[in-house]
Amino acid sequence: MSIQTSNFAAEYGQVGGCFFNYTMKSGTNQLHGTVYDYFVNEVLNAGTPYTVSPNNPTEHIRTVERRNDYGFTLGTPIVLPKLYDGHDKTFLFFNWEQLPYE
């Protein structure tokens, strides 16, 4: 971990105040991954203040916004039996994400 407060390198761009730079272990010898779904629908949103819905006068108008962004990640060491042992050396990381158009 490093904290830079002035004289930033060009790779960090223009940063006000300070910049925190964390470096983590890049791979592991175990198969790991995640599955995620970012779901947005106007039913879950709050209504706009000081408005009245034409369908139901007791509710506020809600902006129509629908999104379903889903995907998965997968990380593993590369091991080819009897050819190459990539434990602690070579890793593979894959990410797939789908954002369907409506």
C-alpha cells in the first residue's frame, strides 16, 4: 500500500488531495468465482416528491427505469496435466457480463 500526497506520476492523472494505491495478490491456487445480478425496476424506486400518479391518487409518479445487468467471474491457475503446472505461476481470470437492451 502506498499513499501519495503530491508530485503524482502521469499514470494517476489529476488527483486532488491524496491518492491511495493498493496492490493485492493477483492469483490463487484454488478455483474461485462470483455470480452477480444488478436489478433495477421502478416498482422498487421511491416516487418523485410533490407528484400524483394518474392511476392511483395516493401514490407518487415513478420514473420508468428497468435494467437487469448480470454476469459471472471465474479465476483459476492454468494446469495442463503432464505438460505444464501453473500453480503459483500462471493464472486465468474470466469475466462475462450481459446487459440486454430493451
